[in-house]
Amino acid sequence: MNPTKICNCLMLLSLCCIPHFGIAQTIQIPVASQGGAHATLDRPQTGLSGEAVLERFGEPLNTTPAVGEPPISRWEYAEFYVYFEYSHVVHTVLKHKPTR
């Protein structure tokens, strides 16, 4: 077989093996629409103390000890997680609920 044909065949074969990144699908989720029906769920607000969270929402299902500097800890409730810096809420995150 001709060396040029072999080279051409190898080049064609190598092009077929290259991943096609241009055919990926982009999924766009509008900001603040991720929570669906749970987005309006009552949950602790930023700045609330740990004591106030306990009074209003009860004991958490689970707690994660503080790590880092400043110390960040996490409390788990049935529908959301509460993140604390020292003893005050810095953020709440809804738990993912897959739709079926």
C-alpha cells in the first residue's frame, strides 16, 4: 500500500476519535428558580443567632462541627441546611428534591 494512503487513512482515523465538544447541550436555570415550590419555605434568615434558630425551628437532625477560620458550622433540618459563622446564620440552603 502507498505510504501516502496509509498516512491519509491514519489522519482520517485520528479525526474520528477526537471528542466532539461542539455538540454539548447547555442547560440554563434562571436564578432563584431552583427551589420550585420550596423556595418560599420558612427558613432562618442571615444574622439570626443559633439560640433563635433553635427556638423557632427546633433541634436540628444533625450538626457538623465548626471548621476553618472563621469557624463555619452546619445544622441539618428536614428541608434545608443552615450555615453558621461563629454563632450567627450566614446562609441557608434548600435540600435538593428530585422531580419525578
